[in-house]
Amino acid sequence: MASILTNTGAMVALQTLKTINKGLTDVQGQISTGKKVGSAKDNSAVWAISTVMQSDVKGFKGISESLSLGTSTVAVARQAAETVTDLLTDIKGKIVASQEDNVDRAKIQTDIAALRGQITSVVGAAQFNGLNLVDGTQTNNNTNAQVGVDVLASLDRDSSGGVTASSIGVNAQNLSQTAGLALTAVAATVGTDAGTAGVIDANDGGTNDSIEFTPLVFLDASGSNGGAVALAADAAGVDTAIATGIVEGDQISMTVGSVEGIYVVKEGDTVASINGGLKNSLLAAGLDGNDFELDITSGTGLVITNNTNADVAFTQTNTRGTGGLAALAGIDVSTDAGAATALGQIETLLATSIDAAAAFGSVQGRIEIQASFVSKLSDSLKGGIGALVDADLEEASARLQSLQVQQQLGIQALSIANQAPQSVLSLFR
């Protein structure tokens, strides 16, 4: 039936042409933007995944900058430690020369003093962006529960979408010559029984298999030791010559067997926070939590219980400002006895600086490996994002030509369909 009111052919041709034009718009959008998924309406799931990945890529860019800063900081510290090692080696040469009787020991001592001054200059200048890892000024604990700093190393995303930051801990190495002050504000005592001095007794069913720290006291602002929290070392009224109170920067060290835990007091620390920090340091350093129970008790501090069947030795020391090269100031080769003693002292000092340089070298290598990994990971993420959202331009080109032909044919078909009602006129002539 012919009708001038309803042109079915034209409607079909028009709908087909609309579909073709929409396809053309999509393909042209892909060609102009280079993306097959440019917004959430194109493919919401793929867009959401790619957007999260793009945010991670930007985050890893910040991590790369952090790792670069960390590498530079550690490199300065490593170079300083290596330079100190070289200077100590020179001092060792002077000390060896002083062992001969027929030498001018006074001049040798002058040379040693000059080299000692140079070590002080190197240690003091070994800072990057204001951070010095070798002069003993660091007081904060890092992720290793040791004195030092953290370098942001990664963003870890779990299966639920949660993100956590992980860091590489850089342990500070004190190569200063500060003599320091031995403190008596903290003491380890055997529990209720006398036990054995310097030993945590074996768990043999007795009551003397644990040690505990007596309560800490703090220096106060009146030049005494009646404070409730740790004050800043330079706070008004604080007398750091008093060895019976704790203040910011003091180092508390506890060794159980071969494991040493170190905590550096921070401003505002309480008895609980110091004991908690020392506990965490011991566990982080490798103390077995099953072999030894570490409990913080109200008012009495940290209690360490030996659950093993063997006696375990312990030592506990507390110092204020002691540098790793403090003994350097006491080297004096002007006498026979002094020259002989100096030979043993310099070996210990060399070991300290060598260990420091090795520690910095190890962590610098780790940071550089992480930086290389983050760079490759970022490239992989970018590749994955491209696979999800980038357009296949070869396919888009072929589809564009196909749709252009279809568009021309659709226009022709619509034109033909629109001419159909004209044929009805011939019936009325």
C-alpha cells in the first residue's frame, strides 16, 4: 500500500544513517584524541581502572623524586665516612711511625692533631639539604627502629584498593668526636631475687629469670632531675651536666645476648614511650619474641623475661652525646706508653668508620635498585593504561573509510526513499 503519510523506507534509511553518523563521530573522536576510552561514558569499568592506574603513575613520579633525594643524601654520608676512613688510615700510618724510638714524636702528634681537625671538618660538612647523617644530631627513629631517617620507597595497593606507603630506613652513623656523658638515670635490675649480675637466668622454674628497668627520671627546668617528661636539651633551666636524669637526645642501649636495641630520647617522651621504643628496637633488631617476653608494666618500665633453657648475658648503657670517634681525642703518641695504646685505639676507630661507610653503601645500593624498579614499574603501568584506553589507529582508519562509504550509501538510500511518495502523483493524472 502506497502512503504519503508514512514512509517506512525513509524511516529505515534515516535510522541507519543516524547509526552510521554516530559510528563516524566515535571513530573521529578516537582519531583526534588517540583514545578509545576517553571518558566514563565510553566504558565505565575500563575508565575507572585506568584512572586509578594513572593516579598511581603520578604517585610513583613523586616516589622517584624521593628516592633521588635519598640517594643523594646517603651518597654524601657515604663519601664522608669513606673520607674519614682515609684520614684515619693516615693517622694509623703516623701512629705506626711513632713506634720507632728514633723519631720526633712531638711532630707526629702535631700531624695527628691536624688530621683529627680535618675529620671534624668533614663530619660537620657532610650534610645534604640540611640533613647530616654522620654528626650525631639525628634523634628520630626510622622504620628499622634505629636512629636515622626514612626514604619513601613505594606505594603498595592491596586487592581491596587500600594504599600504604613503605619506606627504606637509613640508619645514622655517629662519627663525631664528642666525648659524651655516661648516665645513671636508667638501670637494669634482676627481679625479686639477686640472680647473677649481667645475666638473665634460664627459665628453670625459679623466679629470677627476668630483668626489669627501674623507673626513669627526667631533667627538669630548675636544674634538677624531677621532670615528668623529656625536655629539649637546650630548654631554659636544663642542666645537661647532671647524669641522673634523661633529656632529649640521650641514647638508651640494651643488649640481650648478641642483639642490641637502641632508643634515642625525643622531646616529650614519657617513661612508657621510652620503654616502648626500646622494646620495639630490640624486636626490630632480631630479638626472638618467643624466647624473650618483653612487657611494659605500669610504674616499673620494661620487663624482659628469658623463656629459654640457657642463661643469657645482657648489658645496659645510657649515654649523652657520645660520638663513635670520641676516643680519637685521647690518642697521644708523645710517650712510649701512649704510642703503644694508640695502635689499638686506631684499629677500633677504623672499624667504626669502615662499618659506617659499608652501612651507607649498602643502603645506597638498595635505594638505587628501588629507583630502577619504580622507573620500570611506571613504564609498565603506562603500557597497561595504553592497552586499556588507547585507540588502534590502523583499525580506526579502516573503519573510518568504511563508515564514510556507508554514510554516502545511506544518504543515497534516504534520497531514494524520499522520492517514493512522488510516484503516488502518477495515479491521479
